[in-house]
Amino acid sequence: MLFRSPKGENFYVGITTDPPNRLRQHGRPASYYLKGPLERDQAIRLERKLKKFTRLEKWDLIKEFSQHR
């Protein structure tokens, strides 16, 4: 899961088994990227990959995902 904080200052990248709850915990961001369900090892690999993205790459991924949901 990847989303921008409600204040728009930071990006959150992490693994969750309950996306709706995680979004509630973080103030219900309007735009986010979600992939899954994945096996835990796949999710960890994706999380590490996303954490290496630049801010622009993260924002582009969120915008692309939001357009297709």
C-alpha cells in the first residue's frame, strides 16, 4: 500500500492485511496505490521496491492507480 499523508507532506509505504482499516488509521487519503493480495514475501519485495522510488515516481503511481479504480 502506498499513499500520501493527508497533509500531503510524506508518503506512506507499507504492508497490510486490512487496507480499509489502514486507510482509516491514516485519515482516509483520497488517492492511494494498492496491489494484492500478495504472499508476504512478495509484499515485502514490493514494499522495498516502492521505498526506493522518488517522490515523483510514487506520486505518478498513485495517480495512475486512482484513474483506473
